[in-house]
Amino acid sequence: MRRKLSQELPRFVNTQQSSSFQWPRRSRFFAVIGLLFLFWLLRSHSSGDLDSGTAIQWDRHAYSLYATDSASLCHAVLILEALARFGSKADRVLFYPEYWDLKIESSRDRESQLLVMARDKYKAKLNPIRLLSVEGLRTPDAPKRTWDKSVTKFMAFSLTQYTRVIALDSDTTLLNHLDELFQLPPTPMAMPRAYWSDDKPWPLTSLIMVLQPNTAQFNKFKKAITAGADPSIVEANKYDMELLNERYADSALVLPHRPYALLTGEFRSHNHSAYLGDPDEAWDADKILEEAKLVHFSDWPLPKPWIMWPLEGLAEMQPDCGGSHEGTCRERVIWKGLYDDFRQRRRDVCAYLSVPAPDWGKIKGGSDTRNGTETEAETHGDGQLVHDGHTEAHSGEEG
């Protein structure tokens, strides 16, 4: 008897299963690919990588920082460190004096060390330049020669390889990245207003500029800078704001100062309606700090945070906690915390000690009205380098 082959044997057929739809193997593959793409699309959109359905080209956007001396170089590096820490995706550009180099000749060659750190650790693109500088026009009433190199910030307009640039001052603390500002509607300039100003309407402030680089506009600014300016404006380091308001006061897209331009002095104020924008809103110091993106150090006549506080100045100028100089309050804790954080990062990242405290009587009395980065570094030095076994001199700040 012939044995039946396997294909000749009776087979059990599940009619219910065979009637259901079967996805072809290739279709299943493309379905999985489609789901993965959809997941990527939704994730990218939620993280701000898309603008109207088009992926952002991050290499076409950049933050611009500049250094004119050792102190401002350190503070620019602190901004670069913060951008890296907060996960910013845009390029980072650092302008610095052309007479500096990247060859580290000794342990005290801090400029070269910080430039290499900016390039290698924080991925900054280094641009050596001849610094821009405006001279105060001398007159019989103002024979003193004055200079202001903070106008070097206008170099941001020369970065035409980028479609949009965010230019920042370095006497600030970043509390988060600002990448969302690269997605603003197209405009030549976006800036916040100086909500603390007594002038109305409030002028624009150059703490932060979101700009479209433009060679023609850059050359116009250079021409104005070369011509010189009023010595009182130059000495106060305000010529950059003068130029920017003259050009953009009526055309700039206005950024909300809340959360993009918070002054440390706000925590000393008794009236917060200008910052809050609503006289009926209750002031909440912790909420304001939590929502802020950028804090600018401004508590004149107290010096900037890289200079230690004079004891008398601290006692007089710190937040008074509702009129009582005794005890503490959230405003005082936050205010001191911002200064302490800056000083600690300056030491940890740059290995710089704080500059010794100046004479409070001279500052308060108006005999020394300068408060810019360069003039402070020039007057008091850039601080000592941190070495093993050295401790930072402390001016006895109240805790």
C-alpha cells in the first residue's frame, strides 16, 4: 500500500481565522515605520523643534557674546556654561580682542585658558576682532578722555552667516535657555523695554537683542561709533542704548520684560506694578524668580557681583523686608542668593576670586560713578586666581 505524501493528507482549516484580514509583511513594516515617524514628529513639535511644520536649522541661529577684558571674558564664559547646561541647540559665538591668543603659556594665563574652555568645553565659535570703541567728545566743560568698549556688542550685526542672532550682555544670570526666541515672527529687531526707566514711553534696553544680522546696518552703527558721542553718555556706558533707540524705538518687536529682563533691584523695590504689568496682581517673589529667564544685576550704587559688597552698603541697600532691617524675608534670600550664585560660578568656572570691596563713601557720594565691567576691572583689578590653599577674601556680608 502506497504511503500518502504529506500534501495529500487531510488538513484542518479554521474558517473563522482564515476569513480575517491579514496584513502583508511589507505593509506591516511600513506601518511600523510610519508610527515611529509620527512619534518623532510629535516629540519634535512638543520640544519646540518645529515652526509651522518646518524643522529649525539650529546651525542658522546663534547666541552672540563679547569680551573686552579678563572680567567680561569670564562672565561671557559663564553665559556659555549656562547655555550648555540648559541644553540650548543654537550656535554660540564669542568675540574677543585680536591681541589675545589661544596658547596657554602659564597657569596664570587665564585669558587663553578661558578662550580654550569656551571653544572646547562649551562649543563656542571664537572670533578675534579689533574691539569697537566709542570716544566721548571732549569739550572745555568735559576735557577728560572717555571710552566705552561695550559697543562691541554691535558685532552681532556682522554675523550674516546666521538668519537670527540673540546678543546678550554678560552681567546677567541665565535661568534657562532662550531658544524659543529664535522662532519669533521675522523682524529686524526684538528687544524688551526698560520697565525701570522714569522716561515714558519706556526706552528699549540692550540687555537682550534678537536681531537679523545685516551688513549695511552694521556699517551704519560703526560710522556712528567712530564719530564719537556725548562724554556723559559714554562714561555711563549708555551709548549702545542711545543708538539702538534712535534706530529701533518705533519699529522693534517688543519682547515682554517679564520674563526676559528682570532686574535684581526688583527684589528691593516696594512697588512692583511696573514689572508685574498689573497693579492688582499680588507680588510673589518666588513665582517671579521661577518664571524669569534672565536676571540683570542692577543695584546701583552697590557694585556688580564680581566685586564684594562694602558692609555699610550692604546694610543700607539690601531688601528691607517690608521696612524692617531685622530678620529676613524671601526677597532678601533670593536677592543675596543671586549674587552668591554668580560669585560661586565665577570661582568654580573661571577660577577667579571676587574683587575686594570698594570704599562705600566714595561710591555713594558720587565721586566714583563708574559701574561698568571695564571700569570696575580697571579700578579694582580682575580678582585673584584661585590656587590650592588660597581662600577668598570676604567682606563680611550679612547672611
